[in-house]
Amino acid sequence: MSAPVQELFDCRVAFADELSALAREDERIVAVCNDSVGSSNLVKFQQEFPDRLINVGIAEQDMVGVGAGLALSGYVPFVCGASPFLTGRALEQIKADVAYSRSPVVLCGMSPGMAYGELGPTHHSIEDLSWLRAIAGLDVVVPADPAETRSAVRWAANAARPVFLRVGRFKVPAVTGDRDFTFGAASRLRDGSDVTVVATGTMVSRALEAAEEAAAEGVSVRVLNMSTIAPLDEDAIREAMRDTRAIVTAEEATTTGGLGAAVAAVVVTERTPVPMRMLGVHREFAPTGNTAFLLEHFGLTAGDIRQAAIGLARADV
Amino acid sequence: MLVADPRTAAAWRSFRQEFADAGPERRREMLRERANQSRTADLHMIGRAGLGHVGGDMSVLDILTTLFFSVLRIDPEKPDWADRDRFVLSKGHTAGALYATLAATGFFATAELDTFAGPLSPLNGHPNRVKVPGVETNTGPLGHGLPISVGMAVAGRLSASSRHVYVVLGDGELQEGSNWEAAMTAGHRRLSNLTAVVDRNRLQQGARTEETNTLDPLDDKFRAFGWDVLEVDGHDHLALHEAFTAPRGERPTCVIANTTKGRGVSFMEDRVEWHHKVPSAEQIVAAEAELAR
């Protein structure tokens, strides 16, 4: 019997729908973009609110500065651009104009990770979590599916502080059910007693799949959806260390400073650390290939997560 | 966050009233005297702190004084007033000049200037809006003020507000490409509620601007980006006042203010080494005597 076909979603659709809905309720909401009306899925927003879509053209430093100026004038700007360019090109603006100036801008990194597959490392955004987690006062949020994206957009619009929202393009199944996004809190999507998998974004559905497969092999896996990377829910990590014997992290990002590094920083500073495996990209530029291929190439499939979890569960530690 | 000093704010209001009622010669004298008082305050701040950007401070102070004491629609006792004019100092390294001006306006007590750059002082080496009223955004890295000001001008348009946005840019700073991204946006959107003032002292940290990376013809550059351009003597207060308040067309305005780095202190004027050299106690005495003339 074949498995039921899972419906998959591009989170940008939920993002744009929710943004338009918010804009109808709140005239402070504006969108700022870098010639990315289409790729940020803002076509409908532009049609409905032509004056409230500020397209500065291909100019990311200007885009973030303009967003800061709007935020400092009482608007709630959603500054949208492909994540590699938004975060890479305008990093100093994000640091100085948004975070350090405490300008309540919502930075929306669209199509992050390796969503642009074959376009190559110039268009991948696997460094963004490392870069942004190092910036004081900037919240880093990575929704896992359309429902959580909607909920996070709504939260961000009212957060009144600097936020980075990573909005996925690579299609994912619905995994969060009717849980609302809760800022700063890990969401336990499945409980388990042997190993905890801490996953974010596209890796969450794969972690759930891995847990199901591991159960069939007698290994009980807890799955945490860590949709806030900064500030990290450290209590959830300590709980995982108490309740399970090991931790696997999984992220479509470099392991040099993102989720894995954040979790490890908690684990090693506890009195009794637990063994860990960090799944992600280890300081490598991707070869040519589509997103699905690249996730496989870098060991980011459900099978890889299952293997890491089972390996830790069975290791003599 | 520092708080307003009501007595200084009242004095500032009287100054503004007297200026409004005065003839040209008196106006010129009022602003000249006020600017030189800020120069003196700034020299003492830098002397005490042992750091600062004295050359650029002296260069920009006539521009800042003219704006705060005769142009900006602001209220130092209501720094969050929604319809206030916005002022952004993009060349954030001349924070000393800004602090001296803000204190003289009454945004905070003049005594606070003594803490400049000291441990835990709100008066950091570059301005911080979270700590200092009257500072609209944190600047320091160059090329940030103009994009932010463009955003403020877009916001003013969206809100149908009559407030105006003024941003002061260093000339060397214009080598940062982000300025030209923002200049393009301002021209494209015809942001007539935006005035950029270029402190054109022709010196950057290490050398003359034109020997480093040519900026001229700066007026043509801004015109080509869709701006109206005025060029004035950046130490002529009445010319500055006129440029800042001139009837506006349908385009953003760039005021190229031709200035002298180190202005007002003979041994500092137009000398590259005074970018951030700290004057000795004797040099401060000598400078003060020149400024009191």
C-alpha cells in the first residue's frame, strides 16, 4: 500500500495573505521591497494597497534604511527581499539602523536556505541564521509551515521591535496543526524518551517523519519545532537534556552559528551535557542541484535525521 | 534616556522669537555667536574626553546651529511630537557638534556634555536615539542617514504631514554607494519634503576628497539623480537659512554647503590632521580666544 500523498505548501502564499489581511485592519502596515514584488508574492498587496508598497528597486541597503525610516515614523514596515540579498547586502543596515536603533522593522527573508537550488551559492541563504543571531536585540523567527507563518506574521506586526522572519519557498507539509506561533517558545510536536530532535523551518516535517520511522525501530524521539532561533528557548533544551539522552539539531543553514550552535551553547554549559549531532551545512558551498537534491547531499533528509537519532540512542554513552 | 532642560528650552524659544523678529544683520550676529558658543563647548568636551572629531565638528556647526536655532519645527520638551521636523546627522562621527547643539536647544542639560564619551555616558562617540532625545536614529557607519531619511520622507507623504526631513551628510561619506541608492529613490519619488545638506569641506580622514575618490561635479550628480541643487557658503548663516527655507519645487533639495574643516580655529582650518586629533589645553585656550572675537 502506498503512503497517502501529502499536500505541500509554499509559505510565501500564507505570508502574503496574512500581510494583506493585516493591512486591511491596520493602516500602519506597509511593505518595502527590492524589485521583489513577484518573488516576495506581493502582487496582490500591491494591487490592493498601491501607495503602501514601496519598491526601491534593486537596492537592499536603501531598502532596509527606508524601512527603518518608516518604522521610526510610526509605520510597521515588512521589508521583503530574497534572504541572501536582504541579510548579506544590508547586514550593516540591519545591525545599525534596525537592531541598534531599535526600529520596529519586520525583516522578511524570502526563499531562504537552499530554496534557489540550481541558482547556486550566491542565491543560497544558509549564513543568515548565523549572522543575525549574533546581532543584539534582533529576534530571529523561522516558521515551519503555512499556519505558523500566518501566526508569526501577525505576531511580528504587533511585536513593536526588530524582527527577522525567514519565509520559506521550498514546499513543506502542514505540521503545526492549530498551535499558534508562540514567540520564544519551542513547540513539542511529538514526545519521546530516548532522543530529542530540535528542528527548524523545512526540517520540522522531516524530523517528524524521522521520529515515526525511529519508533518502528524501537527508538522514542521527541520533536521540538524551534521556530524562534533568537532568543532561544533554553528551558526546552534543558528539559530535553533531562528527559532524553541525546539531542540532534537539524537546520537548512550552516552549523557555524545557527540553531545547532545555539543549542550546543546551552548543552555544554549545563553540569551534565548530553551527546549531540548537528545536521546542517558544515562550511561548504553547495554543488549544482535542485533543493531536494541539495538537502539530500548535505544529509538533511528524514532518513539522515532518523539515522542520527538512532545512532545516538544506541551509542554506548 | 536624558530629559529636557526647561530653562534652556525657554531660552531657545526666546532666541527663536527674537530671530524671527530681527533684521538680517542681527540675525547673522545671533547665529554666529550661538555657533561659536557651541564650538567652544565642543572643544572642551573633546579636551576632557581625549577624543572626538574636532575638524568635522567645527565644519558642521554653522549648519547645525542654523537648523536648530532658526529652521527646524521642533519642541525640545516634546521630542516625540509626531509632526516635528526630522533631523538626521548621517555623519555621526561629529556627534560632539550635535550634542553641543542639542544641549543648547534644551533637549537635555548642558552639564551632561561633561560626560561625553565617558564610561556609561548616554553621550556615546556616535549618537544613540535610545539614550539621547533629539537624536532620530543611531548613526556612525557612513552612508546610512540618507536611506533612513528617505524612509522618513515617504512616511511623511503617507501620513499627509507637512513635516520636513533634513539630513546632514559628510562629503567623504558620499563615496558610500548606499547614498546613491537612496538619492535615486528620493528623485524617483519626488520627495520634496526632503533636504539633504552636504558638509562639503573637501577633506576626509586621510586626505582631500578629490585626491581620494573624486566627488565633483557633485551638483551635477545630484541633479542627474532628480534633485534640485543649491550651493551656498556653509558658514554664511543667512545663506544657509535661506537655502533651508527656500520655496520647494517638486523634487528633493540638496544644499551643497561649502565649508572649511576646522572652521573658526585658525590652526585647524583645512588641515587633514585635525580630523580627529585632540587639542592640548593650551590649544583649547587659544581656540577659545579666537572664537570669542
